[in-house]
Amino acid sequence: MSFLIPMAYADTAAAGTPPGGEFIQFALLGGFLVVFYLMVWRPQSKRAKDHRNLIGGLQKGDEVVTSGGVAGKVTKVSDEFIMVEVADNIELRFQKQAVVAALPKGTLKAI
């Protein structure tokens, strides 16, 4: 039956990678890693660093917004939690990690 199907022989000269092909593959991989670092890793680490600084610098009297959208004035700060006054005589307890932004002084009175 082999006379119906011709034998396929691989041409070793044509089957190899073109000259410099390995360098192009490594260059593309390196370029991909650089783009990944610049577009994903670096901005995310900068955002995390800014959030750590925000949480570490919370003090009594700061005006903050939480991840749930609640805005208020910090009345008490402990290691893990803060007390936020959202209205007269109404205080809520939040984890420090829930704070997403600090507002400029006087923003709550303007709202």
C-alpha cells in the first residue's frame, strides 16, 4: 500500500529556524515583560503604597470616604478600626482598610 502514499521527507535545511530567530523570540519575550511591568505591576504597587500611607496617616478630625461610599469625620483611631461620625451623634465603626480616600478639610460641611 505504500506505493499509493508517497513518503514525506523532512528537509533539514528548511525546517530549522531562520538565522537570528532565537534572538527575536527572546526580544519579544523581554518586550512583553517590560510592557507587563510598566502597565500592570508598577501602577498597582504604587496604588498599594499610596493606600498604605493613607491608612497609616489617619488621625482624629480627618474627613474620609469608605469603600461603601460613606463619608464622615474620624473621631477615634485604633490599631485596626476607626470611628467615623457620619451625622450628629451617629458614629460608625469601620476597618481602616475600608477607607479609600481622604477629603480636604471642610468638604463635609459643603455637601
